[in-house]
Amino acid sequence: MARQGKSKKLQTTATSIEILKFLEEVNGARVSEIADNMEMPKSTVHGHLSTLKAEQFVTQKADFYDLGPELLRLGYQVWTREKGYVLAREFTERLFDVVGLRSVFAAEMSGKAVFIQTASGKKTGWMHERPGNRLSLHNTAVGKAILAKMPRTRVEQIIDKWGLPKETENTITDKEALYAELEAVRKQGYAVNHAENFKELHGIGVAATEKTGNVVGAFSVTGPEHSFSGPDTEASIADAVIEIVDEYELELALA
């Protein structure tokens, strides 16, 4: 009986989380819309929303529900819990000023690349690079830069958990090919993404470590292919990213 009760509670939690994810995806919704999407009775959905509302995980205006301020507080806690994450904001903006391409800092969490800081100046920010968004590690410049700094056993754990899903025709989906790519990253000091997670989107990423050698995250710049074409362009951009990361690591060590 106890085991059944525990299972029921876990399912209840999972359902509440799915409701929150749906509200985030559609920028808020009514009970009927949530119920239809999740194929659940309205009464059940309303029960979840009432609990979430009581804890300020959602807000309610008439019959419309949206994400609440408690999520903002928890998100800010994640965003600022590591001094390296806070410091990365300055260097992400500096990277954009130097290179002129959209710049991000991402950290590995549960085998995914989670965006922590972004900088795009007056350019419109891309939706997939919003802080908190998650992408695969094997097909992004930041991800491959991070993987290259990890022990092989940890890389294998991540592959076992998430696989190597194909996003574009350029995505690496073979384990041995990925290991070869990571070795190349170690040798050249930076990772590249040649339209491997989004068509026509290219990037260069460099991992950042603490003085202990632990990976804090990685910085990357992204843009269309022509931004990286031409004699020595990729190498010169990579040198600029490496220089910013070196400065970041020094300041982090002295902080």
C-alpha cells in the first residue's frame, strides 16, 4: 500500500510539472485548454492549478492561468548560486562586443547544455538561447567544448541517458565519431558547430574551468555560415573566444 501511495504522489508531481511546462510553452492558458492538451478531466487540472496557485507557482486572472513569481525566485536562485555564473554575464557581453556575434554562456546540468547568460546587443535574441533553455551537448559548440573536458566515463553516462539524437543532416550520431570529434576539440582548444542542431546555424565554443580543473561551463558565439567563412576567419574568432575565456578563468580564480 505504501508503495502505491508513493507512486501516486510521484505521478501527481509529474502532472503538475507538465502543466507548468505547457503554460510556459503557450504563454498561459485556460483550464479547458490545459485539459484538452493533456487529455485530463477539467476537475483534475483545476485541482493541480489550485495547489500551484496557493504556492504562487501560477497566477490566475479570471479563468486564465500563467506562470507565477515563485518560479522567478527559484530561477534566480539557480542563476546566481554559482559565482562563475554571475561573473559570466560580464564576459558574455564582452564577448559579443569583441566578436559581434550572438554570445552565450552555458553550463552542463543533468547531461544538457543550459543557457545561463546571453548577449546579442540590439539584435533580436533567439528563442532557443533564452536563459534556462536546454539543448543537447553532442551537437552544439558549447556542449562539445564541455564534453571534451569531461572524463570519458561521464561522457558515456550522458550518451546512455540522452543518446545522440539527429537534429540535422550534420549531427554526429555515432559514438566513436563523437569521441574523435572531442579529441580534435582538445587539440585545437575549441569546438565547432557546423549546422548540427539548427540548419544554417554555426558556432564556436570554448570551455571554462575553475583552478581545480572542474568545468564551470562554456562560452560560444553563433551566427550564419558566412560569419565564419573566409581565410582564417574561424581561427581568428576562436582566438578571440579563447582570450575572453582565459580572462574569465583568471578573474574567477582571483574572485
